[in-house]
Amino acid sequence: MLSLYEKIKIRLIILFLLAALSFIGLFFIINYQLVSERAVKRADSRFELIQKNVGYFFKDIERSALT
């Protein structure tokens, strides 16, 4: 049978491991959210750049056709 000190020690170790796993899990969740938000912003800015470039391309074609 385990003494009171050993029982407390085992429970503290288990609590520490649970806290560490929770912290690691929380870190991954927050990191995933930040990365996905950043990816959405990047995709939006790339899409806007593509739209501008396509617009410039067709304006250049119109100008060259008019001259």
C-alpha cells in the first residue's frame, strides 16, 4: 500500500502532465487559428492583385487597339 506522500506525489505528477498536455493543445489550437487567418488574408490580397493585373492587361489591349 502506498503512503500518503507517495499518493500525493503521484497525483501531482498526473496533474502536471495534464496541465502540460492542455498547454500544448491550447498552443496548437491558437497557432492553427492564427495560421488560417493569415492564409485567408494572404489569399484575399493575392486575389486583389490578380484582379488589378487582369484589369491593367485589358486596359493595355484596349489602348493598343485604339492607337
